Amino acid sequence: MKKVMMMAAVAATFAATAEMKIGTVNMVDLVRLHPSHESNRTLVKTTDADYKAKLDAKQDDLKEIADEGKKLQSDLQNPMLSASARADAQKKIESVQQRFLENQQEMRQMAARYQTDLNDLESRLLKIETDEIREKISAYAKKHGYDIIADSSMLAFSKSSLDVTDEILKAFGVDPAKRKEKAKKANEGK
């Protein structure tokens, strides 16, 4: 009895699948060729460069403080210093060391904050792109009667005849030939 029920379930699954209209897309290609992708990458790169410039400026500040400390340390070695001048120089060195440590900690915090901000920016931009892509896929699926459109990179196998990536690219106003160009460049780079 169990075998009969199992066979019936398998048969029903095959019958239901046979009536379904299924398509696939290459999400990686869709993201790479999204109309905003290059400008988003440029934004991330310029933001990263801005952050690096700020960190470099902070590094320069640290170097100046370190140089100030070296000069004070050198001055402290002067045998002609009076006891009060030596004590004063020692206090200045301690102050410089404290400033150096504070600036160093501030730089570490800046670097961590910048990295977090950069990751957040990339994530937000990618989410916007993928949401727009999903909207186009959904509209295409409804218009053409698809039951399922899956990401082909997540499947172990799918027929190339199921691929509707070029149609989604056209919906974005992107020439599908660009997809072939990118694939060719990627293969030449290997």
C-alpha cells in the first residue's frame, strides 16, 4: 500500500511539473549588467578613496606627534638641562605619549567605522539592484506565464533553453550582446 501511495505521489509531482512553465536567469550577469552597477561601483570606490585619504591624514598626524616625541626625547638627553627643565621635558613627553595613544586609538576606531560604512553602502546598493532585478523578473514571469524563474547559478543543472536572462536585460534597456562581451573578456582573463 505504501508503495502504491508513493508511486502516486511521484506521478502527481511529475504531472504537476510537466504543466509548469519554468525559466532560469543568471543573477550574477543581471547584477553586473544592471544599469546602475558601474556608477554604484564608482561610488563605492570614491567613498573608499575618501576614507583612505582621511586615514592617511590621521596617520600624518600620528607621525607629527611621534616626531615631536622624538625631539623632546632628544632634548631630554641634553646634560645641560636643569632638574626643573628635565622634569618639565619629562611631563611634555608624557603628554605627547598620551596624545599619540589617543590619536592611535581614534585612528583604529575611524578605520573600523569606515569599513563598516563601506560594507553597509555596498550592501544597500546591491539590495537596490537586486530588488529592481526581482521586480523585472516578476513582471516578465507574469507577462509570459512563468510559474518559476530560478537563479541558474543555484541549480545543479538547467537547460540553456530555459534561460531568460537576455529578456530581463532587454527589460532594463541593456543590449544582451554586452553579456556575451563580458563572458568573453572573463574567459580571456583565465
